Amino acid sequence: MKRQITILLGLATLFACPAVRAETDEEVEAHKSVLDLAGAFQNDGFKLRDGHWTGVIKPHEQAVIGVNLYAGNQYWFSTASNGKAKKISLDVFGENGKPVTIETYNSGDKASAGFSPTTSGQYFVSLNLLEGDASTFCLVYSYK
């Protein structure tokens, strides 16, 4: 009886969990490209945060991602597209919606934004496609 319940619970868990979606070739390409960019920050002692965000961004639209950050740390957010974007940019906003002062790096379909928050809390990273066609992007961030 105990074994049957264990098997039934296992099957229920298996079918209750959403299917894990495999990354598309475009997402893999963007992820590889952004890891090349983020590697430069690792050379300066930054640690790459586990996980990444991918999606599709269209011209003159924004993709906004919320992150919890801690005062006293330094952060670099990096993004890259699959090459269809001609120019992308990153901006960072505090939980009040006001932009924060950032250092930037832009190189066509790659961009980075760095800053050190003075207060801990939720921040929003905004990815903007300024020129080019709809593109798959990947965003990662590093901290120290």
C-alpha cells in the first residue's frame, strides 16, 4: 500500500509539473554572445549570477525585468541579441520608477549597464531595441 501511494504521488508530481521548454537556436546564440560579453566583468572579479532571461524584443519596445539588489554590491547587467538587432541599450530604474545613474557599454547588438545601489530593494532593468529587426535577446548579470 505504501509503495502504491509513493508511485501515485510520483506520477501526480510528474504530471502536475509544467514541461520544461528547450531553448531555441536563437536563444542559445544570444546566450553564448552575452556570456562572451559578461566574461570581461568576470576578469574584474565579478561573479556571474546563476540564471538568465531570454525573450523577443521588437523595435521601439522595451523588455523590463525586475531584480532584487543589495546596497554595497556592484552590478553589471549584460545583454546580447541573436544579431538581428543593430542597436540595443539598457537602463536601470529604482522601485520608485526613477532612473538610476549607470555606467554603460554599447556595441551594436550588445550592451551593458553597471552601478552600485545605495539602498537594497527591487530594481528594474529595461532593454530597448533602438535599431534593427525583432530579435531574440538574453540578459545576465554579474555582481561583486
